[in-house]
Amino acid sequence: MKFSVFQISRRGGREKNEDRMGYCYTREAGLFVLADGMGGHPQGELAAQIAIQTVSAMFQRQARPALKSVPDFLTSALLAAHHQILRHGSRQDLPDTPRTTLVAGVVQDGRAQWIHCGDSRLYLVRDGQVLLRTRDHSYQELRNAAIPGLERVNRNVLFTCLGSPTKPLFDVAPPLLLEQGDRMLLCSDGLWGTLDDETIARQLSRQAVAHAVPDLVEDALRKAGSASDNVTVVAMEWETPDAFETTQGVSTEDIQDDVFASTIQCEPLDGFDDELDDLDDEAIERSIAEINEAIRRSAEKKL
């Protein structure tokens, strides 16, 4: 594989940055992942950290050096991240669960495939146009689909996320064969909430991602002003020859099958790896029951 990549995260006008992102790769597969911790719930930044850390850990275990099944990996990794967040909330006896969005893309065999839950987006840009993008799991998206009864719902309200006591809803895209020069961009709503799709696609295509991404982020921050949300982006440019003259160029042709590289910082988390190999629906239901019981106990203390 050959690609160039650039990632950046800015706090904007918020007190703290609850976004997390990163990428990893082996000789034959690459993972790009982004999570946006949700305000209004405790420890959003930790939920985002747990999510990308879990997905990265599972990628490292399963990409040897390629994934056996990309859609199976994406689904199991997202559910594992949800499970780990629930376990953390239960162990900390929190009054509410930490929550986060998640979007993750895998490139393997010259194809891209992705999964998302919430309103962090993935764009696939070709020839200056948005070829595909994820559809937000928000009530605004349902309003756009002309579903009655949602006319007054705030666009920022999500109907699913990781860390909620209900099992998350998510979408897995079919694989897409990449062409030279394609750009794949993952971002938090701090970017797309300020810049429209056409602007993102046009600016992303004008120059290499190492230059286009910082410009996009600065434009979003400037346009939003002091009210700016966290703005986080990780973008990949596929097999563009002149891109490899920069330090952001990656070629996996000469690395060994057992090599794993990652930009994702793994912070120590209590019991983080204990149950990654044993994830199933029953384990998730147990975690949901545990966190609901913690919420009930907290409510009783307040009475």
C-alpha cells in the first residue's frame, strides 16, 4: 500500500478537547478512526479514548497482516468499544454513562470500507467531488428524510452512540475500490457543522492532504469564531506519487508481515484488555444491566 496521511485536532472555543483520532497500519491493511466524546455526559474524552484504543487493539490482534473479514472486524470492534465504555462506567459507579460517536475506515486490497455510529463523518472525495459520505444518526437527518413529527428537533440530538445503555445502531458501508488520488477524510462535527460538503471536497482536492487539512481546520475555526466546537480531522490520500515526497507519505511495501505502526496513544485503563476476546451479545447485555443499576443507585442517593 501507498498513501499519504495527515491528522490534526484543535480545541476551538471549548474548555477541553473531547475528540480523539489516529491511524494504524500493517503491511496489507490500514485503519483510520475518529471519536467525538459527547458533552452533557461525564468523561466524554475518556469514552472517545477508550473507543479508538479498543478498535486499534483489535486491529493489531487481527490484521496479521490482513484482516480475514473487514466488515466482521468493523462490527466486532465497534461493539467491543461500546462494551468497554459500559464496563468503565459501571466500575466507576458513574451517575451517567460516558458516551461518544465513532467512525472508522479500513483500507485493504485497494478497497475502502467503513463503519459509523453517531454524527462523526467519513467523506470519500474523488476528482473534487463528494463521491460518498456517511449519514448522521441524528434527528436532523431524519428530518431531512421528511419523517413526520421531527420538525422541531435540534439537529445536534443523536438517536444512537457508543456508551448508551441501549445497544448502538450503526451502518457498515460496502467496499469501494479506490482510485489513484482518492481522498478519505474522517472528521468531527466541528468541521462539517461549519463548512458544507462542497467546500470540504473542493479544498481537500486542491493540494496534498498535509496542506489541505490544516487549511480546512483553520477555516472552520475562523468561521465559527469563539463558539467553535472541537475540530478534528484525519485524512488519507491514496497512491498519489508526489505525495510521498513529504514526511506524511507511507509505503508498506518494505515492512515485514509482523510490523504494526500506530499514531494512537494508549493510556492505561483498568482492566482494558480483560474481555476483548470474549465479546458477545450476552456480555453487552450484562454491561447494560450493570450500568443501569449504577444509575438507579445514584438516583436513590439524590432522593
